[in-house]
Amino acid sequence: MIILPAIDLLGGKCVRLKQGRYDDVTVYGDDPLSQAQAFKDAGATWIHIVDLDAARSGIPTNHGIIKDISLKTGLKVDTGGGIRNMDTLRRWIEDYGVSRCVIGTSAIRDRKFTEEALGLYSDKIAIGIDAKGGEVAVDGWTEGSGVKASDFALTMKELGAKTIIFTDIARDGMLSGPAFDSTKELVERTGIDIIASGGIGSDEDIMYIKGSGCAGVIVGKAIYEGKVDLKRCLQSV
């Protein structure tokens, strides 16, 4: 299982939202590049970066920061937020050198784009499924889609998706433990790589979610709050 330390960008700063709410923001730093380097120094090989401004507006906002992290640190960058057309996707993959792009809102709303993206870059695409009450949320978690998360995951698999990032919004930023059962269900129903996100609050939580069979776990707030020892966990998984 891969551990992906997370950087969420809002206004160029490292932040975390509580349960996806833009009105409940904690700022953890104003130098994302240094934070990414610190994760690498701890032993990380992957990093998960979300452009929260772009996730809400659909307009890439913090792309320069993400480009610097990708090109200067040597980390494999998994990034999402506002990736809603092929021009943006190509720029991330071919010009900025990111290892994987996360398609979230567009996977629900723009099937043509999603099919084209998976057809061209299936190994470099993750479908982001952010669930609230079992339903896929869109537009930076501000709206519901009316689509059940597990059903949508199977639809994406049929289109060629090989990786899904699954976030339980109710747990995100709460440090209350991961969504083990729903993550395990996705692993077992889809048979593809599931990366769990949301709720990690301790080193033990990381080992617990590993038991779901997930391919990776994203950890953010717990690292910033000192509740997860990233270096130790990276050596243990």
C-alpha cells in the first residue's frame, strides 16, 4: 500500500478543509514546495495535491505551484481540481510531468471527455469519487450528483479506469478513522486499485485501512497535526 501525503492548495497556501467546507479552513503553511520537499525527505515517493480553487471554479489556479513541485522535487504527483478538458489534462501530463491526474466532477458531467481521457491516458488517470451519504459529490464537494458511489465506480471501470480515489467527505479532516467498510466494498466490487482518503487520525488508522485491500491511502491533516508519523508509517507499510 502506498501512502500519499496530501497538500490542498487554496490561495497558494497549504490548507485543510473540514468535511469539504470552504468556510471551515485551516492554513498550515504558505510554502507548498518546501512542504512537498519535507514529505520527500521523510521517504514519500508520491504526493497528492488538490487545487481547491480550481475544484470549485473549474479554472486552474495554483498550477504554477503544482508544476514546481512536480519538476523540482522528483516526487510522483497525483493531482486534481478543475481538470475538465483535454487541453488541461495534456498540459498536466505532457508539460508539467505529473504522474496521475484526478478527474472528479467531469467524470460525472462530461462522459465524452472522461472516455477520451481514459482512452489516451488510462495509466495516468484516477477517477475521484467523493461520497457524501453514499452519493457522489461534485464541484468541490458543494453539490450532490444523485449517483451512488459504488455504481459509479463500476461504470468508470467499464470505461477503462484502473484507479479510483475514494473520499468519504463526512470523515475528511475529522481525524475520526477511515471509511473501512465502504472502501473494502469498492475494492471487492471493482477489482481495481482503490486509494482511500478521509478520516486518517493515527498511525494505527493507516494499518487498519490497509486491511481493506486498498492500493493506497491519502493522509493530510493527521500529518500536519502531528498525529501521524509519516516517516515511521512509510517504513512500516
